[in-house]
Amino acid sequence: MEPDSKAAEPGKGAPGEDAAGDGPVVKGAAGDGAAGSGAAGGGAVGDGVEGATGESAAGGGAKGAKKSSGKGGGLRESVLLVVSGVVAALLLHMFVIQSFDIPSESMENTLQINDRVIVNKLHGETERGDVVVFTGWRDEYTIKRVIAVGGDTVKCCDAQGRITVNGVPLDEKPYLHPDDFPSGDKFEKVVPKGRLWVMGDHRSASADSRAHEKQEGEGTISEDQVIGRAFAIYWPFSRATVLSTPDTLARTFTNTR
């Protein structure tokens, strides 16, 4: 099993993978176009208020002065709206949604290299089947699928080679890489409360929870490390789709969570 890849911080260029395959898992392209959208939508029509027309030369001068004032007011209003749009976009990026690039193969075929995903930071409680971006084992952004949550017993494998959660076998064909298998490593883990067991969809190319069992948390990650849930691919446009929860992980599992 190859080492997992790392993620660059949002907005920074993605480093290339090294010879050991330890390049970025997910790099941030945070808030792509958000600020620009706010600015584009922030144009405003000026007041356009003119002074009363006078017959004298003095009246004409007053009219000209008020026209000038009206143009200045319109410019100030436009600038204010542009700044407001930028601030709103930044706040949206900081607290609600964020964009990430996918430069590794660990989540194929669900996510392919150069896909861009939108992550919901207000996703609520993390559930089985969620594709999540989290601060990984090297304090870098990483993206994986949640297979088991706190209180679950996750095991590989049953007599048919399937991963089980609380004794229930998972049919992973809908999201598992077609040329791959559930796991080449055998394991059995009771996931601690407040933690998650995560795996890539391309299991043989993913250094996920299985590869970090000797570290703190025995391969699991804390729910507090989760940045958000990836809910859609938006680029390239030909691959745009909503990421839904697979039926095999949406069922009811007996759990003490």
C-alpha cells in the first residue's frame, strides 16, 4: 500500500508528488471566484439627482456643482458595494463553503485528479459514507470517506472479503475503484467516541486509517479535525455532480454512539 498524499493549504499552489507517492491529497483552491462574484454583483446606479434649473448664471453653476456631487456619491456607493461583496465572499469562504482541488488518485473513481469539490463547513454531525476534508495525520488537508463512526466496530474482512461495520457487511461496489478490493490489510477496530475511521475509495492507492494504526487514535481521526463534507464536484463541468451517501452506509447500524 502506497503512502498517502498530502494537501497544500488553500489558495497555495499544489506541490507535486514525490517518488514515494507522498504528494498532496487535496489542495485548497479556497473561495474560487467568490470574491469576484461579489464584486461583479456589487455595481450600483448613482443617485442621478440634479439641482433645480435656474435662469441665472449662478443657478447654472449650482446645477453643475450638484451634478458633480451626484457622480461622487455614485462612485462611493459603487466602491462600498464592491467592498461589501468582497467581505461577504470572504466570510462565506471562512465559515460556510470552501473549494478544494484533488491532485491524487486515492479517492478514484469517485474523485479524480484535477477534480474540484465544494465543501460544506456547516455540515453538522459527520455520518458514515460522508466524503470529508480534514486536517490529516501530518496536519495537512486530506480527503477520505467515513466508513465508521465513534462506537462502531469496523473489521476486515468477512468470509466473502467484505468490510463489516458492527457485523453488517458493506457492499462497496458503487464507490470502490473497479480494479480494487475492500482491503489488503486485515484489521478489527472499535472506533473511540468522537473519532472516525476513514478510507480512500482507491484502497490500494490510499494511506488511510489502516496505515496509521500505530499512531495516536490507532488510525482514527478526531471529529474536530473535520473541515467539512464534500457535497459536489463542480469542475471540470463534464464531471459536475452531487456526492450522495451510498446506500450501503446509509442504512441503520446498531451502535452505542
